[in-house]
Amino acid sequence: MSVSDPLLKKLKGFIYELRTETRPVRDDNTYIQPLCETIEEILRKGLKKSTSLFGLTKRDYWTWIESIPDSVNGNERINPIFSMAVTTVKASGKAQTSQGKGRMFIRIALQKKVLPVPVEHILKNTKLIGQWYDPVESIIGDDILSEILMSLLFEATEINFKLMLKNSSFLDETWYIPRYRPYEFVPCRDLGIHLQYVCGRALVVAVNDSGVAAEDSKVEPGDILDELYGDSLKGARKGKIPSLLKQNQGWPVYLSVIKCKYQDGRIYPPIADILRQMNKDLVSLHQIVEQAEKLESGGRVPPHALLPRDDYEEVPVPSPDEKAVYKVKYIGKTNVGNNGSMSQIEGAVETIVKENPDVTPVTIQLAETEIISTLANTEEVFQRHSYTEISSCGRRIDYVSYFAYIAGDTTCTISKQFVCYLFQANSDSEAKLILCSIAQGFGRTHWFV
């Protein structure tokens, strides 16, 4: 019988990293998204398909979680905070699919420290486990693995999460969390915002310069209005905004906005997809996409050097008396075929992280003409690549302490086979510094983040 699982190893690693945080864990933390993704993978692993007149259909974990408050018998007591979390998800109009509702619940349960409650409940109910989970394929259906999972979930309750729980309107589509800004404006009849409703969302297409919303660029074209006076605007009818403003006339205007861009100028990916589908006559919106793409392809600062909370800080470089030698963790590698471009890095990083739960401590030296990696315990060189072999490097926005580079089996301009190598630095800033140092080593690299 298996006594371990790669997903549990990943979960343990993320919880360990977050337990060492001295500040509250917010949405911009490096580990919050992969933590949530791993929890979701565990809850989905080994889920049985339901049988109906139309054949087998897929079910999601949210369905059994939401049924718990209504299924307990009279002698059982359910955690009231857990029940409130389930009620909140059910009442929200922002998450409309089982996937979105499940993700919303995971975020609320982490913050309210009740994530162990539904798992503990189903583990006590052998009939419920049998209905939902395969005893061989799942973690929850395995006696030993489920105990390990419970201990990790209780460990997660010690983490101080401070997530923006209202920021849930895109959880149906993605785990990526956008910038979210709640504003208070002076009482007014008109915010000076021009909207177009797209995919059930109130998209800002223009802002009057003289309007209150334009002050300090609080609201900009491409932003999405998410809440007005606490009411969700996702899927709202077109007359809801004027109606709410009229009902609350004379009072300050409380508006929550999903920002189109991160602080570094990159566009939030789901909004970028919406903008690309917009009417070509809306020049201002298409200019947003073009400017963001220009920034990513060759702006003043390489995109890898910026994080969502950065404000166009200069590219960091080592001082003259600093050695370009770093003690990091080697995660693994994956073959990316005959394409060594920066577009391969996003998928490669995810693949390597999923397939390599164990890490190797190494020392990486950024020499004048090559990158040398040695094993930390033996100082044995286990791989080296000249800058002429490296075709691209960068990192993902959800793994910002990780850095990767792609190298060919010969000079990258003629190589037919490329491999992506992934490392983890000790901090976001160190990963940034290493990537900038690599950039100094060769001037023709491509960047991706």
C-alpha cells in the first residue's frame, strides 16, 4: 500500500514555506496559488463519476462539500463557521460553476481555518466516501494518506491568511487572482464611466477626464466593475448600476474594481482575452493590449524583473565585489522539443514542478561565459551550459521564486533539441537578481514571465 503521494509532498512544501512567513499571507504571495491548486488536485483525485440515464458524468468536490450542512443527523454538530462558509459560497453570484464555487470555498476555508472540517466529516462517513472516492486512486479514500492529509490541513490552520475574499469573479475560469481595488468616491449622480457588458461583466471602455472615477486613474479603460454598494455586478442587468446610484443618492459611492493591469503593466490574462475579442472600433481598448505586448517584448525593464507589487524599479545587478554564486534548489528538467523559445517556459515550469516533488540543493555559478551547477554536498559539477547554448530564460508570475532557462544540445541557433531546467531561489528578489545576471551574460535572450 502506498504511504506517500507527490501531491501530499507538494502540499507539505507549500505549507512549510507559508508557515515561515512573518507577515500575513495575501493574494500576491508566491505560494498561495500553487497551494490552492494542490488542495484542489487532492480533492479531485480519485473522484468517482456519477451514473445517469445519459451515461457517466463528471462530478466535482464542491457537490459533496455543500451537502454536508444539510446531511448531518440530529446528534451531530457541524462547525458553524464551516456552515457559514458554505452559505456564503452558495449565496454569491460571482462563482457560478461547481469549479468556481469549490475554489471560492477553498479560499474562504483557508482564511477562516475550517478546511479540515469537510474532510474530517467525510472520513467519518464510510458510505459517503464510497459514493464519492475510489479507494485505490484517491488520497481521501486511502486510510494512511487521508491521515497525512488531515495533519497537513490542521497545520495550514496555523497560517495567517489575509486574502481578499471578494476577489472571486474569475474563479470559474482560473486560479489567477487579479488586482482588486475597493474605492470610496464622493456623492455624485454620475461616475463618468462608459461601460460595455461583455460575458456578463461591466467592462470600462472609457472614463471622462472630469469624472470622479478618473481621479488618480482609479478607474481606467479595461477595468471591470465588480461591486457597487456591496452588490455583485457579475451577470447584472444593464440598469442595475444607475438604479443603485439613484437608491443611494447623496451617499458616498462604494465601488470595487478588478484592475485590467498589474502594477508592472502586464494585463490580467482573462481580461486580455476579453479585450482581444472586443469591437475593433474601440481603439482605446486595443491600444491597451498593444502597449502591454510591447512592454513584454522589449520595454525599458525586462518583464521578468518586475513583480505585481513592483513599481517599475530598476533592474537589480550584482555589485562589483559580489560573486555571482548562489545556493539554490534544483527542481528538475523537461524536454521541450525543437522549440526553445520563451513561450515554452510557462508550460515547462508547471510540468517540472508536478513531476519532481523532490529537490536537490545545488550551487549555481554564473560565470563569464557559462552557467555551472554543482551539487551542494559533494561540490561535483552535474551540469554546465554556455550562454551560446541558452535560448531563453524567465519565470511564471505564480512561481516567482523559481527561475528557469532553456538550453539546446549545441549552439541554440542551430540546435534541434531543447531542455528546460528549473531552479528555486531563496526569495523572489534573489530569483530576479539571478535572471538579471543571466541577462548580462548574453544579450540575445528572450524573456517571459
